[in-house]
Amino acid sequence: MDLAPDTHEKVRTVGPGAHFGMEPSTAAAVGRRIATAGDLRLTGVHIHAGSQIRDPGLFARVAAAAADFVAPLRDRFPETVELDLGGGLAAPYRADERVPSPRRYAEALRTGLREAGARERLGSYRLIVEPGRSVIANAGLTLYRVHARKRLDGADEILAVDGGLSDNPRPSLYGASYEVLNASRPRGGAERAFRVVGRHCESGDVVASSAVLPAGSDVGDVLVVPATGAYVFAMSSRYNGVGHPAVVFVRDGEARIVVRRETDDDLLACDLALGGPETVRTARTVSGGASRRSRAR
């Protein structure tokens, strides 16, 4: 059964070249060994096909595959089998994106289980799903301040902002596409396309390759990138020595800081003073380890 999703190759976890999980035959052999190991207990099966999946039919096939895998091994499981069908339901990152609704997702899973005869073949089972980004992505947004406006060769213009690759690596990693809005200027007037870029010394540090914004967008404006509630802050880093941004919760007009912005002191907190006793001890440890590795070679 083909479970490879139609999504970006870097977020596909099933199919040729994927290094996650096991082949069904290998997993079945492992399941039999676990069942007879004595100290271990086989409780269920987990299948996760990938992320940003827009085809409900794939979720139906995943559900059916889980039931088909467990059925021949049913006597190895406890009374109730756990079927973790993973997640991967796509979230809309742009206003024109169309993705299946949570209801359609649930219907697809139910269809797959019914067509595989899960109730008759498995008896009692507990269904687990991981909705992930489809629930949380659009609950968050990122604010950037424009630090420079620059005309490139030709007609292109860029807006450079005070963040980018360090706080959201997804566009650089696998071409994630985001909407960008200008919170400082009303819409309705003249507009033009800008390339919105980050602050880092990487030509791939692009927040949006073509964002249609008010033509007068300029230094000091605040830009808004919606749908950054998932896999953005969690993937952020201190690349180029840039601290993590603050996280603010907003509800009913009230704002509350839940993660403060990192300071220079935070960035240096784990550094040891050069020449101090801690540095000497650490240097000796590293040197000793290197010597042992050299002798081993």
C-alpha cells in the first residue's frame, strides 16, 4: 500500500529514502520478539506519513495499513490495542491555501478503519491522532520591524527585517511560504511586491520572496507574518549570536509576556572567563579526550 504523501521531500517520513521507522515485515518480526521477551510489552503501532498532507485519501490508507498490520499479530497485544495514526494534516500558511478540515480528516480515518474491518479484526482498540500544526499554527504570528529598504538591480526592492533565519528557518530549510502584512499602514492604496529578507548574512535568509505590501512600506514599519504558531519558535536558534525573541500571549485585548526576549547576558551565560580555573580544567579534559582518541586510532 502506497503511504508516501505528496508533500515536500524534507517533511515526508514514508517512502523511498525515508529513514524513519521500519518496513512492515521488519516491524512484524520485532513485534513478535517483543511479545516473547518477557520484560517488554507490545501495546500498539504508530504510523506517521509526513507533514503538510492535503490528501484525505492518504489518511484513510494510513488507518487501513495500521489495522492490516496489527490483525495478524492480534494475539501478541493486550486486550486494547493502541493505534497511533500520527498526524500531518496541513495547516494553511497563506490566505489562498485550501486544506482539509479537521472533520474531513476524522472522516478519512474512520473510512480507512471501516474498510479495513478494524472493529471485527482487532476487537477493542484505542485511537490516537496527532493534529499538531493544524491546531496551533494559526494561533500564532510573528512581528518584525523593517530596518532597511533597498532597491536591487532591476525593479526588485527588498525590505530587511530584524529577524529571519534564526527565529524561523522553515523558508530556508524547505521553502515554506508565508503571507506578510504591514501593520503600520492601512491597506487599500497603491501596492507593490517586495522581497522580505532577514538580518543574517545568508542569501537564503528570505522571509517571503514576493510579499504584496503598501508601496510606501519603509524603515520602522512593523510587518506581520501569520501562521507561525507551530514549528517556528520551537525551531529557533541563536544563529549569528541573535537571541531568541519574546513570546507574548494575547487574549481579549490583554497581552502577557510568557517568554522574555533573550539579552546579551543570556547569550554569554554559559561562556567561561578566559584564563580562569574552570577554563583550565575544561581545556585539560578536552585535551585528554583528544589524546585518548589519538591513541585509539
